[in-house]
Amino acid sequence: MSKNNKGFFFVVASLILLVYILTNLAFWSETIAIQEQRYSENFKISNLDYAANQITEDNIIEFSKISVDYALYKLSNHSIENPVKEGTDWEYENINYSIMGLMLNGSADGNYFSTNTDLTYTEDELSSYTFSGFFSALNNSFSKVNLELKDPKIDNFYFNQSSINTVNVSFSLYLLVVDLEGQKASIERSMDISFNFSIEGLNDPSITREMHKLEFGNQEVEKQIFLYDPDPNFDIKSHLEIQHKGSGEGHGWFYGPVFDASAGGDPPSEELRYLYAIYGTEDEISNSENYEGYGAYLVNTDKDLEDLYLNSVNSKPIFLRDGSVSLSTCDKYGINEKCVLFVSEYDVASVPNGATPDAEYYDIENFRDFLVCGYYFHNEEGPSFFQKLLEDSYSRKDTEYGLATFLVWEDIEEGVSTSDLSRLDLEFFQEISNGIILRGAPGCKSQQMCSLTPDMYVGQFKLSRESIENYLTYSDFNNVHFHCNNWAECWGDYTP
């Protein structure tokens, strides 16, 4: 082969190799470009999936519950000194507008309140408890992946009471999330949100407001709303009824826990012993250590009172019967105890000669539990929770959702120590007087306690005769003796 032919062959081979290399480079570049495009699209899809997971209906409802909870808390507290005005077209329309404004942008216009005082969130509250803060937080998150939440819209907002202890929140929500790079990809959501939310645990603004009117010392009175049973068919009278458990003889009266000398065991401490009654036969009681220190005696005996040794040596309230006494379960001083209320026809040491002194004993524990725990209950004459946010709450009533409660807490008597107002809130704030003290209720658990000054600790719990008949007994008022208007005097010298 000549040199010319060899040169030509080399040039042709080089050209073929170059074309091959350039073809492969072009194919490789195209492949890389396709892969990069697919990666970019997958990345966008992944970002959109992330955004979609943030704006689910469950997440919206979860945040809405946080928002309405805080809005109710703020509105309830604000309404103590700034009651919500009754609406023109609907009694609760200003409550609806206030909650909507607080949930959306953290403000309720002063025109909704009797004092024309605005309710406005702080910057921290605005970012944590409003939808404007929620949407802003979403956009901050979305911006990091080149997405944007565009002009979210909330319409058809409605807030109303749905049961005696729940409110309902409903609204329509439209959301659009777009891709900032060309806005070709997007997520669109339209939701109709509706859920119920419990009002239990919120403070009752009407009670605090009314106590302010009474110039109740320097103490801020707060009472949280908890219902014993929200069932509209719950029979409050059947639950609270003070039950007559049996009869016997005796003198004086007593309420408290009982140490059972017949069962043995460790007696109560010396410093608390006067708050207890001791139960057993006469021998079991008299053989018990320092039996004189107990506040009362429950004696299982067939003797008459006048023949009882304990009656002759120690002037204490006594209840005796031939047979056992059915004691009630109670919680005293953090211990599961047995308790009793007994009431006799005559005071201690005042039984007429030759008389057979009648006595009865009762179970009052359901009633006491209701008082101590501060439960609310349905009452057709009472205001609903929404009405408690309005002016003149206790002049209003709601037959379906009306609430009532008993007023018992530490130092309640500070501002009304000499008052004989009934402690049913509906009667107390309407100044229903001639309240009757109840044996065993706070402030009157023994003759000694009932004789203390009324403003000590929780004062003396009282109810009107009408309330006693409405809630505590099915018997004739004059034939029951757990109140202080019949039989042995409620008062006496304090001798611990």
C-alpha cells in the first residue's frame, strides 16, 4: 500500500471514530438532561406531596380545635368585665362574630361588647392560635421548596351551642398551593369543616362577674364548668336525694367519718378524733382507747338511752339502735372512710324525763360529693353557657341548655358572711334569702362547727326550702330532719 493510500485510510478512520465519539457524547448529554428533568419533576412531586400532607382535613380540624379553645378562653375572660352584647337578629350573633374574628385574625371588635372594648391578641397569640398565623407558618415552610399558599379563603363561618356542654364550629375552606417556578403544578383543596368542642373546664364568666358586683373582698372568684352528667335525661333529684337509712334513739346530732371499734384496727389520730364518731357495742366503745375523745357515739344495743352507761358519763351526741348501722362510703382526709349523719329529736342533755327520744340517720354522700366537686347540672331556669357570656346572665334562661350549680369554695363568706342567701347560684344572684342551713354540708358538719362564726373557712351552706324540696327529698319538708329547721338545734358551745 502506498503512503498516499495509507494516509487516506487513516483520515477516514479518524473521521469515523470522531463521528462515533460525538454521537455518543450527544446521546449521553441527552440522557443526562432527561434524567435531570425527571429528577426535577420527581422533586416537585415530592414537594407537592409534602404540601398535601400539611393541609389535610384532619390537620385543619386539629388546629381549629386549638384555635377555638383559646378563643373561647379569651372571650370568656374578656366577658367578665366586658359582657357580649345581645345580637339584633340573633341573640348570639356577636358571640359568633367575636369567635370568628379571634380564630381568623386574633381580634374581636369593641362594638360586640357592652363596654365597646376591643379584644386583641398579642403577636405571640396571633402566630400561635389564629388561622392567619397558621397560614403564615405554612407559607414559611412551603417557600423552602418553592411552593406558595395562595389567598386561602374561609367562608360560611358559624359558631353555636350544640348541646348543654358542647359548641359547634363550622366553616368552608378553600386552599391553593402553587409551584413558584412557572406555577404549572398545584394542589387545590375545598373543605367543609364541622366539629363539636367541649366547654367543660372553662371558667364561668357570669359567676365571677356577679361576684365583682358584690365587691367580694380582694379575692378573684373563679369556678370552672364541669357537669356531673351532660345527659339531658339525667335525673338530678334522684342522684342528690338525701336518703333516710334508718331510725333509733338518741340525742344531739353529728356528721362525719366513723371508727368501727367492733372491727378493730388503728383509731384516728388524737388531733382528729373529735371529728369522728365511734361505732360498736357499749363495751367495745368504752374499752376503746380514749373513747371520750370522739365527737359522737353510735351504739349497737337493745338498751334505752336512759339506761346507757355512755349517756350518763359523757355528754356527747349519741345514736343507738338494736342492730347494725348501715354506714355510707365517703372520702375524708384523703382516706376511704365510712360516714354517717344522725339527727335526734332533742339536744344533748335536754331529753325530757320519761321521753323516748327519736333519732334518724341519713346518707348524704352524693349531695356532699356534688358540692365539694362543684358540679353543674341542667336547669331549665338557668342560663346556657352562651348566655353566661352576655349581659345580665342571671336574668336569662334556656330550657334546653340552661345550667345551675351550688356555690361552695374556700372563703366564699368573706363578702357575704351574714347572708342567708341560698347557695344555688340561680337563687344567690337573684337574692333569694331565708336560706336554711343543712347538717353535714360545708360549714355545719357538727353542732360545734355550726356554732362558729359564719365567715370561717367556707361559711355555712344554705338552700331555700324550694330548692331542698326540688333537689334533696321526695318526703314532706317537715318530716325530714337533715336541715336545721327541725329537731335538735344546729348550734351549741364549741368544745373539741
